[in-house]
Amino acid sequence: GRWNGTNYCEPDQQCRRDDLANPENGQKICYSADTSGEDREFCTMNCNPPQEYGHSVDTYECGDHTNYLWMTRQGSLMWNTAVSRCQDPVDPFLSILISGLTISSTTS
């Protein structure tokens, strides 16, 4: 379409699950739900244990509320978020080793 002399793309009112990539080394699980009277699509990124998904938010939404784009919700805001990859869990002692600090504990 055109608005004020400028071309713009109009949403096609479809959420295609194939438009959302699978996470590298993982898979997505998708489902439909009626939320607030609107049909919405959801896809949750999953990884094979012990790997974890690379973002803190792992569920993508698509519908009229996202202008038919796959987005993640953080609080009340919707964000365009690239699909991450599955990765090994972060070693909690990594920062200790990097800093050169050694912590020892003993049990009695």
C-alpha cells in the first residue's frame, strides 16, 4: 500500500510456522490459542538436555497484536528477536576461573 506518498507492506494476516526458524541444535513446538478473542500462534524453543536455549525468553507469538510477525514478549512489550541456538549450560565456576580466584570448601 501507500501512505502519505510512501510505499509500505501490509500484513497478509497469516502466521506461518515455517517463517520462524528452529533453534540451531534444537526444535520448536508450536500451537494455536484463542487469547483475548484473537487467534494467536505460539512457538516455544526446545533443546535436548543438557543444552539450554540461548535467550531468557523462549516463546514466540504471532497474530494481529504483532502485525503477523513472530515476536517475543518481555513484560507488556513485544520485541523482534532473532532465534538463538541451543548451547551447553554456562558453568557457574567459569567467572571464578577467569578471574584467577580459587575458592575451596571442606565438609566435616
